[in-house]
Amino acid sequence: MHVLVCEHPHWGHHHEFMGYLVTGLLGAVDRVSVAVTPAGQRSANFREYLAPLAERVEVAPILREIPQSPAVRRALSMFQEFERAASEIGPDYVMLPSADSATFGAFLDRFRPGRSVFHHLPAEVCLHSGPGGEFVAGLGQRARAMLQPTAYRVAPWRRIHMINPLAYEFLRGRGTRLPIGTLPSPVTVAEPKPRGECRARLALPEDGRLLVAAGGLDRQEKGTDRLLAAFRRLRREPGDRLLLAGRCATGLVKLIESDYGDLVATGQLLMLNRFLSDEDMGDVFSAADVVCVPYPGFRRLSGILTRGVAAGRPVLSNSDGWMGAVVRRFGLGWQCDAADDEKLVETAQAALDGCRDYVQGESGREFARYHAMDNFHAHWLVGLAEYAGLKGTGVPFTWEQLLERCRETAA
């Protein structure tokens, strides 16, 4: 069995997800190929997540670069690039770990004469957004959201994984017969580690309470500017600190230099402004007292939140979308309207004051179990196992089972 995994973007989570998927495939199939862009092969994320697997994987940097806009053209080009890669490499099965754009492109491509290669070549995909799971503001976004269920129905995919369970619940609630299921956002930190040891490895002060914002950080989408302003207004004890861990956008660095230099100079604001390995990120989450994801207006899934929960730490999140839903359902910490500065200050203060008394409940541990790496692999492999008759691929712990388990715990 020869499986091809295609991924076009290389920033953010894209090559990380790809690397995790490939790792699960290597123990289950005979041959794995990955198709990426030449820029993707040169990226730091490729070096971290895919280069260590290069001796066991056939790497094909054959995907062509596609302009970011217009979105319609990008979607169609994305789908056609995946078609071309599949035709050139000739696999038995295809997996697309980020196929939102390609799925819309498949809808557009159906008006082209001829049949897609994916009508005879089995492919399964992961979608990161969807109806009911993401706020849509502009006219173009609204039109696309209205077309999404139709695009899913006509797309030539054998199986569709939805990483945002709110979109999945939205479609299931409307009686869809699509071949869809949920998919965990994988975490590599399975067990909480001692806070002091992790701080020491990162060369951080070991005393005091630590709020952490991690990942790729910018001013607007991640709301880091609002978090900084809120932190300055908190009633803090000596030793209380805010850590920004991960690459900071240029605008954010300039903001810190101009407005928060005093906090940096006094050690109240700490920065690890660099690419962080999986191991470093694991230490960052375990070093935290609160993992902060107060992204204003952000409705999608957050891997930072899932990794914080897997490390046994409470989170401070936006109250909207997926983050708000899971924090409420599973008792994961504190939430507020992150676009409201006063509410953010109030909630951040509550999180800082209550973090040392927080004890993760059974629902939080089950939530982390759902997102564990082996469960991520089991979800991807179940369809392939059914198609190719593979054995020993594991039984997935599904979203429905997670909700049922939490209901039993609460009863």
C-alpha cells in the first residue's frame, strides 16, 4: 500500500500536522510519499517535523506556489495541484491533512470537462473550518459558507475528517449523510511535567505565577496587544510574570519596545522569540500556571489550548466559537469576550488569582485523552484500514464517546 500525503502551506500547523500523520502511517503501510512546495521543504517546520522522517519517506517538492488571492482562483489551483501530484506520483491512496481550500476548488473544478483523478483514486481529507464552526464577516466569506455543505457533498473525497467538532455537530444536526467524522487536534505532551524543572530547562525564573501565550504571536488575530495591556493592569504579586513563547511578529516586537520596555527590563515580561521545538513547547506549557488564548473573534480550534490542557494547565480563552464551547463543556479554565478590554482584565485577574487552586477534573483529562497522538493516528487510519484490510491500526476514541464519557462522569 502506497499512501501519498499532500500539503501546500508550510506555516503554522500545516507541516506539524503532516509530520504527525506521516509518523502514524509509517508503521501501517509499505510506502509513504509526501508532496510539498520547494519553499515548504526549506522551511523550519519541515526541518522540525518531516526532515527526521526523510530516510523512510519519499519527499517530492513538486507543488507549485499559488498566489494568496483571489481566493476562488487559489482554491481551484490548490485542488488541481493535488491532482497533478497524485497523477505524477501514482499512489494507491491519498491523504490531505488541510483540504478546506482544495474542497472548494473541487466544487469549482466539477464544471471542467472530464473527471477528476480522485473519482477513481481514493482520498480522505481533513477540514479545519466549516459551517457552524467559524464566524464569517465579508460577503465573499458568507457566500462560501453557504456553499460549503454543497461543496462537501460533491467533492470526490472518500472520507472527510472535521477537526472542528462544532462544524461536525452543525452538519449532523441537519441530518447530513456525508461521510464525515471528527478528528482530534494532536498533542505530543501526554503527561504533565514538574513546573520547576521545565522552567529551569527554559532558563526561566522558577518562582512566581506565570501566564503564558505561546505559538506564532501577532498583535491582532492572537490579541497579544490586548493581553499585554491587560497584564499591565493586573494586581500582581512579586514574581508574577507573562511569558511570550514563540515567534513574535515584527509589529508586536515594536509595540513591546515602545510600550512595554519597562516590564521587560524588570523581568515581568519574558520572551522566547524564536522557533520552538516540540520538546521546548512541551516545557513551555508545563512551566505555565495559565495558558492564555484570548483571541478576539477567533472561532476555530486552537492547538495551543489543547496542548495546555494536555499539560494539565488551566486556560484563559475567548468565549466564542470552539474555544468557548470546550472550556464550558469540559471545565478547562476561564473565558470571556476577549474583545472587551474590561472583561479581559477581570477574567485574567480571576485566572491569576485562581490558578494555583485549579485542579483539572475528569472531563479535562478525557478531553486530553481524545486529543492524544495515538487517537489522532487511529482516526486517520480507520478509513485506510477498512479500504485496504489493514490490521492493528487501533480503535479511535470518538468525539461522541468523549461527550458520553463526560456525561457519565457528571452524573
